[in-house]
Amino acid sequence: FADKFLEMDLPLNILINNAGIMYCPFQLSEDGIEMQFATNHVGHFYLTKLLLDKLKTTAEKTGIEGRIVNLSSEAHMTPYRGGIRFDKINDKDFYNDKLAYGQSKLANILHANELARRLKEEG
């Protein structure tokens, strides 16, 4: 998608990351990442990374500040104990569909906060 969009050379003023799945049984994405984390967070993170320069250049050309919206959920308050289990994302033995969903939504909030901090720092 990102490649095709960038080839069209259209302006990009807003990116809304809203793909999601919820409470699914344990499964891995094609890339070998737990499916809820892959869909709800990694996909958003990667798409943003691929399109961020286009958002910046559009803002420079138009003088209109772009927006990135990462949708999350109140479920971000109920991830696994200790937050995101980076070392156990794919741990099938201790998988809990609801906690895994919360983990993915917490990752969205952390990503949005860090992205905002970095973009503010850049000006």
C-alpha cells in the first residue's frame, strides 16, 4: 500500500491507524509475530514509518501541519503484568487473548507518545 500511495505523489495530511483484531486465539502472522500485536501495533508502526517523510514534506509544502492518529482502547490498562512482554510476544504457553489485546493497545499509546515527542523535538 505505502509504495503504491507514494508512487501517486499525492499530498498526505492525515494518517489514521485503525486496523485491529480482538481476542483471537493464539496465532502468528506471516512474519512470525503474535497476530494481535502484529495487526494492532506492528502494522501501524510500520505504515507510519513508511509514510512519515511524506507527511513531513506535505506539511512543508502546504504549511499545514499533518496529523497521525493511532487508535487504541481502554484495554491498554489491562496488558500482561509488567506491560509489554517484548521477550515473550510469541509465547503460546502463557498466551491470554485479552491480555495480548491490551498489550497491543498499550504499544499503540507508547508509540503515539514517543512519536509526538520526537516530532516536537524536530520542530
